[in-house]
Amino acid sequence: MLAFGTAGLRGPVQDGPDGMNVATVTRATAGLAAWLTANDHAGGTVVVGRDARHGSEDFAAVTREVLAASGFDVVALPDPGPTPLVAFACRALGAVAGVMVTASHNPPADNGYKVYLDGGAQLVEPADREIEQAIRTVGDDVPRTTVEPDDRARRVRDDYLARLRVRFPATDGPDIRIAVTAMHGVGGALVVDALRQAGFDDVHPVPAQFAPDPDFPTVAFPNPEEPGAADLLLETAARVDADLAIALDPDADRCAVGVRDGAGWRMLTGDETGALLGAAILDEALQRGGPAPVVASSIVSGTLMHDDALARGADARRTLTGFKWLVRAGEPLVYAYEEAIGHCVDPDAVRDKDGISAAVACARIAQDWAVRGGLAAALDRLAQRRGVYVTAQRSLRFDDPAQIASFMATLRTNPPKVLVGFDVTVDDYAVRGDGPRTDGVELVGSRLRSTGGEGSRLRSTGGGGSTGGVAQTLRVFVRPSGTEPKVKIYGQMTRPYPGTSVERIRADASGELQRALDDVATVELREDPNR
């Protein structure tokens, strides 16, 4: 059987218990209904939505009909739409649960079943295991009752946009031009409406990728992070002379950003976008006063946003991977992100990543910086304040799960002592005494580079333009993927602010970081244990 993984089910649309099909979804929904009833939520409101993938309409129909037959008050969203609408509706309507039929950015052959609990946050342990156990006890005869959209369901889209008008009201800032792609998903029309009501009328969608298409014909893999996936977006941005480029993933819960950098265009990393959004949202929160605002990032994400927030007096926290943990980091939560281009910019309305509201937030920052060099200049300002941070990733695919265990065991028992000139120490997150525990290993190192002549002393570990001796840092986090037969490697290199060409320092640090990731990726091949 498909097991509950990241917030629910995900797998290929195919027959059998290991595939997404009507029988699988029927059992899953009956198990969810039984679990909700057993946990004092009988008869509560449940929101059901869907994207436009193969099978989504059939799976959503089964979901709402099984829930209705089980006595629940079902809010059936009328049209294919983005995942954030379900998360928003759960919170706005006080629902006890929500189900979104989507496989997000997976390949075209896949579909999925994402579960939210009360408050509109993704389910966490032990609920996932308990629901899975309830699914295993479902019999063959599962009743169904037809459900039609009601006024609540038809209002969700307008109510969501109304919330965005409150969160991001139109301003008198300079006009900017925006290129946007929906990546053949369901977020195109909504993001254009959201941008326009925020005052951004000069919006240019990528025509070939705007309408929903479950075959995703123009991309090899419908994920804005994948090489080549954003090529049409950047071509459009260059052709229309845009100030900002925005890419949503197919269910529009994630947002990637492209900027003009020098003579050309490039996509920002999730960490770069996260740092920009975090800085802007903290500006607002700190101006309001009150308790220290909480910002959150995952342990695999870069630390620029985290370090900047701490230095400014915010309550910055690091959680396990996944928004189910990030949105539970603490209160008052004002922003959460992880490096995989997921951003929660309005936790009071949506307790999950939301690509639509993130797109509007990014447009507002681009507008604020329009006469000061754009988002590239905003990044340089962060570098001046905190130092140059460069992040990168590597994925190692294995045919046999035992190879993943072997790789992680080698990293724990015989880790590299030195990586590209950094003496590294090891923090095993599986056995650490405090903080979050998970199957992950972190390698951390620093080295002192003198900038003030003989006798210089260490003044800073994060850059920030200090004089004298400054530290360069390296951080590599390694963990098995939770959804695929992969080991994922996340790296970060920091350098002090050079005072001149940030791009040259970024390029140098990036090259060194890639060499460090190469060394970690080949850890099982090392002959010299002291290398």
C-alpha cells in the first residue's frame, strides 16, 4: 500500500494498492473519516480541493462523497485550483480537516492526497501513522453520498483574494513589469488576479505554460528548481524587459524568483528568496512592535535569513524539514521558509507554503527596490550587512535502499576530517542531546583569513564587513530523502563582505562549495580516512 509520507499519499496513477486510484483514495478517505470521528471531530467541516492532474477530479469526487456519507460537512471547492486555497479555507472556515488532491511538482504520471488538520496545517506524527492504521481496517463496502459546491465553497477564491488585499494593499510605488509562469499548473489565473489587485498591472504570463495541462508538455520535470524548467520564463522576462520573473510550481504552493543580474537573467535559490522575504517581513513586524516576531527555517536551509533575524532581535528558529514543522515553530510566527522554494508569508491566513502570496510579496520587494537596482541590489545589501552566503545542493540516487543506509553509516563512522581546507566537526542529528532529531549528519567547519595584517584576531563568524581576521564557514547537511531513493546533500559557504565585487566572491565561494559537495558525495570511495 501507499504509505502516508509527506502530509499524505503520493504515487503513480495506476491500479493496485501501491498506486493512486479510486480504490486507494476510497480507503484513504474512509480511514481519515474514521480517525477524525475517533478524535472527537465527527460531523465537522472538511474542505476538499483538487488540481488538474490526471485522475484529480475522480479522486476529489470520491473523497468528498465518502466524507459526506460519513456524516461530515463537506466544502467542495468547485474548480481545479491551487493548494493554498484549501489551506486557507481550512483556517477561515474552522474546518477539522482538509484534503487536496495533488502531486505538486511530481512527474505527470503521479498524483497525490494531501491532508490538513484543524488550523490548516499539515498533519504530523502520530496522526499520520494512526490514519494509516485506520486505512488498513477499512472494509470493502464504503458508502458514498453526492456533494455539490455550496456558497462557502464558491466564495473561497474571492475570500482568499480579499485577504491578500488586506495583507498587501496597493501602493503608490513605481510601476514594475513582471513575467510569470504557472508551469502548466493551476495557479496562473489566480496569481495574475492577485498581482493586479496589489497594483501590478504590467504582468506577462508565459503563454505556452499558462493553461493547466496534466502532461506538462514544455518541461522535462514540472519543478521550477530543475535545470531548464524556467527557461521559457527567463526568455519571456528578457523579451518583455521585465523587472521580475516569477515561477509557480503546478499546484502553486511554491514560488521561484528570477532576477536580472548583470547583463542576463538568473533564478534565485530558495535561500536567496527566503533571505529577501524574511528581511522585508521583519521590517514590518519590528516596526509594529510587540513580542519578538518568530521566523522559522528548516535545518537543511541556508542560514542567512536566520542569522540576519537573530542579529535584528527576532526569535529565529530552526525546525525539521517540512512545513508541518515550520508552521508550528512558535508564536507570533510571521514568516517561515525552506530552501525548496516554499514560503509562508502570511501565517495568520495560510499555515503552509503559499506560492501566490509569496509572489505578491516578492513583487512588493521588487517595487521597493526598483529605483535602487532591483532584487540583485537587495541581495548585495544583505551581503554588506551579514556577509556573502552561497548555497547549493546535490542528490545521489541509489537503486537499493541498503546503499543509502551504508552511505549514511560511512559518513557517521568515517567522516571526512577536512573539506576544501576546512577542518570539519560532525553533528549527528540522530543522537544529538538537544534540538530536533532526524536521520541527518551535519559537517561544519571554519577557517580564519586575516584581512588586517599580522596579529589580526577573529572578529566575526558570519562576515558582516568586520575588520581584522574574519572567518569563512562551511556547512554541509546530509540526509536520506523522505520520498525518493536518494541521499540529499545541502551545502553552504560564507565569506566576509569584500567591500567591492560581491559577484566575484560569490563565484569563488560557489566553486569551492561544489568541490566540497563532490568530496562528501564520494565519501564511501575515500581511501585515506584522514583526508
